[in-house]
Amino acid sequence: YGSPEQVAEEARRCVRDAAAGGGYFLTTSNCIYRGIPPINSITLSRVGKKYGRYPMNL
């Protein structure tokens, strides 16, 4: 849960900490749970598109 800003910060941290060397896949899990604000899922996707490309641009 959390705000879109918190989602973006955590997603960037995950990419930064886990993506080096390749093979990291940023995802929600196997579904998007009820009660999650749609903007948070959109934010996760946007962060992945912006920061989740190799070479890493964090």
C-alpha cells in the first residue's frame, strides 16, 4: 500500500539493489490485489520503464 511516492521510492530501491548483473524482474507478484489504488500499480510500471533498462541508469 502506501502513497505513489512511497511505491516509486521502494521500486527504485528494489531495482537498484537487485538488478545489477541482469535477470531481475520488477512485478507486483502474480496479481494486483483488491484495495491497492490503481495509481500505485501504474507508478510501479512507470518506474520499471524508466529505471529498469540495461545499462542501469540509477
